[in-house]
Amino acid sequence: AMFNEAETIAAQLSEANKDEILYRQAEKLRGERKFAEAIPKYEQIDKLANDYEKSLVAIGECRFRLGETQAAEANFADYIENFVADEANSVENSPVRAARRSDALAKARFYRTLIAFQSADKTGFDESLWTRVIELGADYPDLHPTQDTLAPWTMRMVMNAHASIADVSAARSTHRRLAEEYPDSSFTP
């Protein structure tokens, strides 16, 4: 508790490191599964901070973990479709922010696919929900090939979605690629 207070005081005194400290505090809370407490820390991070985009996505992850699925989906959609798409938020002149954006996008795209998969899985037979899983996740391994856990997990969801709409050929093709690219993954059947 004293350490957290010291970090908060340090953040107030040192504007330059404030965002890094807030991000670390939020990540610590998230790691301790204190999602509701982490959100306000993430929300305080300045838009120009290197970890701002990861913070936006972390807020969505916290909402997902709190069971606020619709809010989480809205968070991820807004980040991908509005924030990233806005030219004013370009990261082309900052290699650090570009790398962090790549990480943030990987996580946001994964969670959108997972939310769609869980929704489709609950209903079972709504073909439009399974199609949504495919739309959201089919390009994931091409967009984020270095995501050794999230890419095969996403491919597995896409493979199951193809199978659920009786597209056996697409399911087999996804399975084949999954087995070739991620042979040691626990998500590879």
C-alpha cells in the first residue's frame, strides 16, 4: 500500500514518468485480477503516451473480464475502427508507438473474435454469428503471425466456426494451416 502511494506521489511530481507509472500500476492491478480498480488508472494515461493504445485495449480486456461483454466489444471496435483508422493518430514517425500499436491491435482483434465466438457458441445454430467469427478472425494469423498463443487460438475459433456452418473444406484448410504453422500449440487439434 505504501509503495502504491509512493508511486502515486512520484507520478504527481514527475509529469515525464507519470504515464509509465500509471500504466505499471494499472498492469499490476490487472495482473491481480482487480479489473475495476485498473480501469481508472488506464483512463488517466495521456493520449500522447507510448502505452496509450495498449491502455485503451486493456480497458476493454478489463471490461471483458468483469463480464461486461458489450462494453468490451464496443471498446475494441472503437479502438480498431475509429482510433486506429484516424489519420490524426498515425504512429508512422514513432517506432516505439508503432510496435505498441501492433501489440494492442493483436489483443483487440483477438478479443473481438473471442467475444463473437462465445456469442455464437451460446446460440449454437445462428449462422450469422458464426460468420461474424470468421469475418473477425480469418486474417488474424496473417496480421499477427508472431502471436504464438493468440494466433492459433484465433485460428481454432475460426476453424470451429467453419465447421459449425458446415463449411468442411474451409475448416479442413484452417486446420491444415494451424497444424503447419503452430504444430506445438495446445490449440492445434
